[in-house]
Amino acid sequence: MKRILFTAIVSAFVFVANAQKPIYLDTSAPLEDRVQDALSRMTVHEKVQILHAQSKFTSAGVPRLGIRQLNMSDGPHGVRAEVDWNSWAPAQWTNDSIVAFPSLTCLAATWNQDLSSLYGNAISEEFAFRGKDILLGPGTTIARVPLNGRSFEYMGEDPYLAGEMAYPYIVAAQKNGVACCLKHFFLNNQETDRFTVNVNVSERAVREIYLPAFEKCVKKGGVWTMMGSYNLWNNVHCCQNDSLLNKILKKEWGFDGAVISDWGGVTDTWQAALGGMDIEMGSFTNGKTEDHSMGYNTYNLAGPFEKLIKEGKIPMSVLDDKAARVLRTIFRTAMNPNKAFGSQCSEAHYEACRAIGEEGIVLMKNNVDKKSKQALLPIDGAKYNRILVVGENATRDLSEGGGSSELKTLRDIKPLEALQAAFGDKIDYAQGYYSGQPMYDNVEKLDPTRQSALREEALSKAKNADLIIFIGGMNKNTKQDCEANDREEYNLSFGQDALIADLAKIQKNIVVVTFGGNAFATPWIQQVPSFLHCWYLGSMCGESLANVLTGKVNPSGKLPVTFGKKLDDYACFQYGKEGFPGVDKQVYYKEGIYVGYRHFNSHKIQPQFPFGHGLSYTTFRYGKPSLSSKEMSNGGSLTLSVDVTNSGNIAGKEVVQLYIQDVKCSVDRPLKELKGFKKVSLKPGETQTVTFTITPEELKFFSEKNHDWELEPGRFKAYVCSSETDVRGVADFEFK
């Protein structure tokens, strides 16, 4: 009896040992073989289970088969603090403090793709260390409205710049086995009525302005996941929009990854099932198993979808395609044997944060004094005995607030702290104003008596100062730069404009420093000699700022958005409420392709500070641009070359910008459009030759008549610029 039992056990062991090994566990097997093998072993229920949330930030795997779940976290500027499994309450971990990296507007303002790669590598290492598989970012939504509460999460108003700056971030992050989730796809240009507003926009504007950055990140960046936006397009939510997700993203662009909904962005089972959504995430369930009316099983892509599949009302091929896309993502991330171990709060990450912040700071104005023949910046500490710092943002934690991008940092260097380290006891401080605590959807009622007292204190101290550094701007409070709401005014809030003007009357030596992700009015600009804009600089904020103010670092940032003089200068405000924020949940992009500098330039509106603007502590001289040929044919290309010389006496970096104009066309086109940029580092007296390759792709426009890209023979102009309005050279050529 014992012998028979022993033989049976041995036989069973041999059978199991000789059983076919699952290909999905063989990491050397081709990815698609692994996906199809895993798919063949899964039940219908298991396939459905991986298509929706199982907690606030995870979607399920298949435990029976050893297929891991996907762990997600908000970015795009750092790993969000842990929240409870089934609620938004902080989990109160003690080991989830991280490095806050600069905002994506700051990254865009560097115009430096090497820094984009550095950013993607560093942030993904922090995500990997925390066990995250998907980084919810970056964002390439176009800055159509200067009041958009989430503009700081995006990369400016130009699709070429946004795409070129986003895709290196994605490539670098995904090399570490962390998927980027590009967002918000698409037309998420306002937070007002974001769940319900339908965007009416021309086909040409969609193709030329609002899709190109996303397309580049798919085709050139190879992004693994994409997040649908809340708003509607053609009266269908973007999270379940067949035209957008299936026809354009998956079929036309060849996207092979998974589309993830914004949290709560799916509203209909049929539309989500057939409209291209792959993973439905949500905000509104409590996930309690005893309350099935609000459980994860009630999601549109959960029980309701499974029921339709089993009834044969939706083809099994639809389910298999979604499950395959999710499996592909799992094998690329959670079950990727080469996924980085990562690190958190490493010195290398703080250094990356500092470097990106320094290059993103834009020197907006720095007038030379007629008497001294010198500019106020960089600050020579030996010249001043009493330096007064004014402004709440000198001491405020600007990583707090903002909605989903709020971060819990291990350490932050505030501007006041860094300036005290640089100038010692010469520094005095006055808050000047206050804005209240960070809130997601409420505005704190401010005490006018307290506000007045802070203002008077600052003005009183200003009388004894021989240099004033005002540090203000926006913050991540609601209706400043914050998810779920837009700004209500173009001017700076909390009485800052009047305070700056009054400080400038008392002391002419005043430097204005602002933070924020949007353009804003500068009614005091003629009264101040020097002005820096900093976006949000992350954990090394103070050090990055102090290094630029003191001249340790020469500023080289350039604006990724146009600063208009007034709100009505922007195209969207030419059409009343229909243009923004919409009427009866319908918003109309009547300006078409004329967004940002395209509108200012073509309508001869003088901006306060143009797109691409940014000064330096040195000067740059441009030579005459030359072309390799005066003619281009289809399939050919031209090389444009221009010499750039540092004509000053300190080392610096310059962003050389290439714009193209179609001189005569059958359709209306902007006067010029950005089609290339190069950032060069030059020592005093050094010259470098900057080259650009111009191909027919840079010359095309989208024809609404033929629903395709077209290029007409004719004359073109290539503008070599230091900013959109600062033209340093022009070269003509013809396309035949």
C-alpha cells in the first residue's frame, strides 16, 4: 500500500515537473507571446477583473496565475503620499516623504531635452523604489487659457515644444520599468465644468494644436499608458470616445498600451466597452464589500461589462483586446525583471531637482541703470547692507496643495532660508500679505485687518532697506494653481500688485520674484528694474533661486507661454463666455489654430513678454543663417546653420529657436510657427555653429477639405530667433 502511494506521489511530481511552463513567466520570451499565453489561461471573470480599480490606486492582477497587480500613483512632479486603500484619507506612513521635482512648466521653460531625460530618470527611480508601476504623468495639454488651474502640470502653449520636452522624460522613465501615463487626452484646457463641458473645435485645430504633442509621445516616446480626460469631445466623454481612443490613438497612431480613465471619467458601460477604455479608475466608491452598491464590482468595466460579454452582446474580442493591453503593461512594469530598484530622496535626485529649477527660471527683465551702467541682477552682496525680503512665497511650502499633484516632501529649502545663507544677517523679512491654507475646493476667508497689518509692516521696513526682494506670485490654493478650479482673475491676488508698486516707490532697488504655472498681469512692470519668474521649483526651490539671484548660475530659461498685458489679449476671450468657460456646458474654440503666440503674432498684439523670451547675465551675437540649398523637394531636406557667439564676459546658455513661415498658402496660416530649438552652452567669446534640419514635415498644414496633411509648393521663410519676437536672422527657400 505504501509502495503504491509512493509511486503515485512520484508520478504526480513528474507530471507537474514536466508540465508546460507558462510562457508569461519566461521573461526571455517575446512580449506578445507572454501576453497571449497569459490570456489563454484566464477566465472571463479574470480578464474583466484586471480592467478596473480594486482600490484608489491599484488595478487587479490574477493571483491564481501569479500575475501581479498594477500600482499607480499621481505624479507628475513626485510620488504622491500614500492614501488608504479605499478612501482618500492619508495613510499616515512615515516613509513616504519624497523629492518634489520642479513643475512641468518649469521643465518646459528649460528648453533642454537633456534635463527632460534627467527628470524622467530621477522621478521614475522614486516611483520604482515605492513599488509603483505607473507614473500618472507627464502632461502635454496645451495652455489655451491663462486661467487654467492645471497649467502648471503641463508644458506650455506650443505643441512642438510640449512634445519635444515630454518624450525624453517618457523614454528615460520607462527604461526603469515604470510606465508613464500621458495626460490628459485631450482638450482638458479648463477645470471649470471639467466633468461635463463639451469642446467644439475645428478638425484643423485638433490636428495642428491639440494632438501633435500626444502623437509625438506615442510614436517617438513609446509611452505605455494614456489617461483619458474628463471633458467631452463631439458630445462623447474622452474616456469612452471611439473616435479618439480607437480610431486615432490605437489604429492611426499604433498605440499598443492601455488607456486609463481619469478617476471617475467613465460614465457608460457600452461606450467604455466599445470606445477604447482599458482600465477604469474611480474616485467615488468606498470599496466596501458589504456595500455592493458602491463596490468596485459596480464599475462600468466590472460586473456590468462582464454581464454583456457573457450574454454575447459584446464580442469576446473586445474583452481580449483590453485584457491584452493591460497584460502588456503588467509585463512591462510589475513583472519586468529589469525594473529598477530605484531610490528615494537620494542626493542625485536633489541635484537633478536643483539643476532643472535653475535652468527653468526665466529672467524676464533686468534693466541697466543709467548712472552705474550696471543691472540690479546678479546681486552683489557687498553693495548692500540691509536687504529686505517681502512676500509669503519666501517661506511657503509650494509643494503643498494643487490637488492630485500635492506632495509630501522630506525636506524643502525655502527662498528665505537660502537667501539668509547667502547674505547672512543683512537679510530682514516681512510677509507683506497672506493667502490662507491650501485647500482643494474651498477658498479660505481672509481677514482684511491682518492683511492690512502685514502690508503696513512691509512698507515700514522698506524705508530702511537698500535692496528689496519681493517673492510672491501664485500658489497651489484653490483658484490659484489647483486642480478642479480655474483662476478668477488675471492679476496677482491678495493685494500683491499694489504692494509691489508701493514698495517700488519707496526703494528703486527692487527685484520681483514670482512663482506660478500661468501667465499673469504685471501692471507694476515699468516701476521695477528686475523681474524673475520661477514656476514651481520643488524641494530645492530656495537654492535654485538663490543661485540665480547671486549669479552663481546664469539664468537661461525661456517662456513656454506668452505673457499678455491683459486678459483680453488672449484669443479665447474674444468670443465672450462661449470662448471660455462655455455656455450651457458647451465651449467653442472659435480661434481655431490661433492659440498663444500664433494669435498675438498674427493679430499684431504686443505681448508683455513673448513666447520664448528669457534674458541672461551675458549677451549673445547671432551670425547670418545659411541654408544648404535654396530649394527643397518632396522627400528631401535642408540644413540651416547659424553661428552663435557669447559676446559677454561670463559663461551662459542660449536657446536658439527656429520658426517657419509659409509665405503664401491657399489657407490662412500663422505668421510663423516653432519648428526647432537648440540650447547651447558658451564660454565668453566662444562661438558654436547651431544646425537645424528642415524636412517637408515641418512645412505641412492640415487640410479640412481633404482630412489630411498637405504641403503646397511655394516660398517659405526660416526665422532664427532668441524669442518669438526677437528675430536674429531670416533665410528664404522654396518648396517645389
